[in-house]
Amino acid sequence: MPTYTHILYATDLGRYTRPVFRNAVALAQYSNARITMLHVVEPLGNTGRAVIGAYLPDVDVHRIEQEALKEILATMHKRLSKFCEDELNAAPADIEADIVDALEVASGLPSEEIIKTAEARDADLIVMGTCTHALLGRSSVGSTARKVIQHSHIPVLLVPNVAPHR
């Protein structure tokens, strides 16, 4: 089995992301690797800007967007930190507390930011979930995962993140 030194775990902090994170932690522990956790916030987009401009014509839409984005990024960083803390506290005692060495929150197109961060961090594996939605009760590979697989030269491990079977 290949070993890794740095794993990028990309998450949208969706409902069933814990099993995906646990796979990243298990691989990191096996390989004595470190993990960077990444959450990407998508930008508002032209439609959102147009709606704000239509309802609030006397405001600077760009300024509002930048202020809101700053607050959203800070909030998501706190959520990412809490998620990590909760998971590592619930992990077996042999998991090192510092296995996650960085928490990052970025703004942009998720697939592009995932690849860019993985390259910047010299990750040798990207771990992410397949999709946060189920189509007709079945998991599918989402558009972000599909784009990362298509464009990344770094290996990608997709872990199903759907409701557990009962």
C-alpha cells in the first residue's frame, strides 16, 4: 500500500462527512502523515449580486459581498475547528492530537481551490466525499469530485458520504 506524507481532506461539512474524515485520519495514521482540512465557500455569483442590486440599489454590492464573505470565512473556520476537535476527541487514544496540522477556509470554485491548495501544501493525496446528495436513493459522484478527479495530478480518494445503511 502506498504511504503518504501529507493528505488534503476537502469537506463541505455536510451531513455525512464524518466517515470521509475518519478515512483520511486512518490513512494518515497508517502512513504517519499530516492532514490539511479544507472547506471552500463559493462566491456569491452574478445572479446573487443582481438580486442584491435590484433590492438595495443604493448600496455598494461589492463592499457588502466582501464584508459578508469575511464573516462567512471566519464562521466556517470555527465550524471546521469544532468538527476536527469533536472527531479527534472521539477517536481512539492512539490517534495523535496533531495529526491535523492545518485548517483552511478559502473562497472560490471548490474544485479549483481544492487542487490549488493540494499543490500549495505539497499534498500527495486528496481525500473527499463522493457527493452530499443522493439521486434516487443512490450516491453519485458530484460535480466537484468529478472536476477534481479530471484535473488533479495528485491521486484522489473518494469516500461515499451517504446515509449509513440500517
